[in-house]
Amino acid sequence: MITLAQRRALPPQVIVWGLLMTNGFLIALMLALAKSATSYGMPAITYAFWQTLIAGIVLLLCTGKLRAMVARRLTTYFLISSLTGIAIPNAIGFYLVTRLGTGYVGIMYALPPIFTLLIATTMGLENLNWKRLTGLTIAVSACAWIVIQRHSEVSQTSLLWFALGLVIPVALSVGNIYRSVAWPGQTSPMTLAAGTLLTSAIFLGMLAKLTETSLIMAGFRSPLLSIVVMQGFLTALTYYCAFEVQKRSNPVFYSQLGAIAAVFGLLIGVAWFDERYSLGVWLGALAVIIGLRMSNRASQG
């Protein structure tokens, strides 16, 4: 009986890939919901605040470990994880999107695999594998191509703004590595996800205060309220999956999430918003898949 159960158990590699794919799909779905919410005039910071706050509360209620949230050894983890993974990149992204457009900001969110691999290699956490680096480069370049094809806002602007944009992938990459290296022993992914989200909500609330952005809208009711609540629950599930992936894999593997989300974003755009893409965009999506496959085959070899 035990032997039969062991045979039926899914291999760890299948589970971690399933979690990563689910995570990518959920991120793409959240972006679609965000697009719907912003069409009602809700500021991005306000939306991000409620999204992270609701998600953090949901996970906190599920884990039931309020005392763990204030433990000193976890407080530092929550601060660094939320700053590098959510608060800093999102704050810069919100700031630059009005100056450089969504196209450029989207490219910055696609770069973490390269930066994560380079940082991990420098720190001795990964061996430099040129085939893997080539695969990641193909996937990331294809993501950039897709974004450029979909958005034409990237124009000639001050180089300082473009340089500031590079902080986004660097911060995300540092966060990817930190969460794996500093993972607190005997702490569940759900607890870590809850603490990170609640800490991020605090930072986003402070950012809203500094930018004089209201967190309560006059039209904050159905259907906008329904979208925000749904987004909160989806975000809770997304970050739970994300921390499960990080627990079971490594920072470079996890950093491929942005590329997977980009492909799912195209599919959701067609199914939900009836968007139509050129052949070049679909070839870019195919290149993303080829690049990721090349990268992971190299890491397994």
C-alpha cells in the first residue's frame, strides 16, 4: 500500500513547476483585474495598498500565528522581503510609468532572471552556466520584445529616469536571493507571505501619505469594491504559491516567474479583453518558452 502511494505521488520537479505556472497565471490574472480597477479611476498606489492589506489579513487568518508576525527574527525578514520584493519596485514603477510609459516599466519587470543569475553566481550560490544564461537571455529579450510591440510609450527622456528604472530588476533580484538565503527555519511559507504582505501594506500606506494619495475613494463601492476584494484573495493565493516555490527551488528558478506571467498575460488579453496581437508578439511568446526550456534543461544537465 505504501509503495502504491509513493508511485502515485508527484515528483518534486512536477510540483514546483506546477506552482510556478500557477503563480504566473495568477499574476497575469491580477494584472487584468488591476486594469479593470484603474478604468474606474482608482490610483495605482491605493489599489496596491488594499490589494496587499486584504491578502495579508487573509493569510494571517489562515495561518493563525499572530505572535509570529512580531518575532524579532522574522521582523527583519519581513522588512527586507517587502521592501525589495514589493514596496521599492512598485513605488519606482508607479513613479516612472507616467514619465517613461508602461512599455519601459514592463521591460524592467522582465529582467530579474538575468540579474538574479548574475548576483547568485557572484555570491557563489550558482555555477556560471553559459547555456542557462543564454536561455534566460533569450526569454528576457523576448519579453522585452513583446512589451515593446504592445506599447510605444518609450521615448527619448532623461537618462536618469532610465537608470532609476534599473533599480526595479535589481531590487527584485536581491529580494529573490534574500528570501531563499535568509529563509527562517521551521517557518511556513504562509506565515512568511502574510508578514511580507502586511509589511508591504504599511510601506504603501506611508507612500500614499507622502504623495497625498487618498486611500478611500468616494466611488469605492460595487463593482470596484468587488474587484478589490477579489484581487486581495487572488494576491493571497499568489504570494502563498510564490513562497512555496521559493522554499522548494532556488532564486534563479523563481525569477523566471515574470516571463511566464508575460505569456499568460497575452492569453488572458485575448480571452478577457478581446485583444489582438501581431505575429511578432506570438513569435516572442514562443521565444520565451524556448528560452525557459533551454535554461532549465541546462540547469538539470
